[in-house]
Amino acid sequence: MDLPHNSLWADRALGVLRIVSALLFLEHGTTKFLGFPPGASPAAFSLSWFAGLIELVGGALLVVGLWVRPAAFIMSGTMAVAYWVAHAPRSFFPVNNGGDAAILFCFVFLYFVFAGGGAWSLDAVRGAAGRRAR
């Protein structure tokens, strides 16, 4: 079946990718700061604590689609640092060092920097309201 080249569906798929990725990322932050789901809590002001703060705030921003590009830029960089600091030293291969998710998050968030948040984002609503006001 040949699908039409329709930006509406591409925008919706981008929105779904943003929401699902953000919820998965947010879960890491809620584990560290809210104890849900139960997991390890980092020491205050440690590198892991700052990563958790970015996961919590950045994940929430991406879920609702607010300031997607700057939030995704920071989140992408955080995941790059997480990979090279926490995973890569364990093994060269991501499947052995547990860094698969960090790599995927890094590049998905980097994509959002350029593509934006897609459908169902507050950024899109704010942009539409700004266009109507002109």
C-alpha cells in the first residue's frame, strides 16, 4: 500500500515519538527524585542527581511539548555524557555496557532539536496563537 506523502501523519508520528520518549525518560527522573517506581536515589548534587533533575524537568517539558528544542538539546547532551562517563568505560560494545538506551535517547532528542515537537505540543499551540494574532 502506497501512503500519500502527508505531513499531517508525519507530524502526528513525531508527536507520538516525543510523548513516548519523554514518558520513558521522565520515569528515570521520577525514580531518582520521587522514589517511583522504586529505585536508587542519587546523592544530592552528584552527577547522577543533576542527570535526574534533567530527566525529571526535561521529560515533563517534552511530554507537554513545551520548549521542545532547547529541552531536547540539553537532554541529548546529558545522554551523550551519560554514555561516555557511565557506560563506555565498561565495554566498547553498547550491548555489553548497558548504554543502548542512552544512545537512543541521545539521538532521538537530537532529532527533536531539529524537527520540533510535532502534533499535540504546547509549542505548536503557542505558534498557532502567535500566527493568528498577527
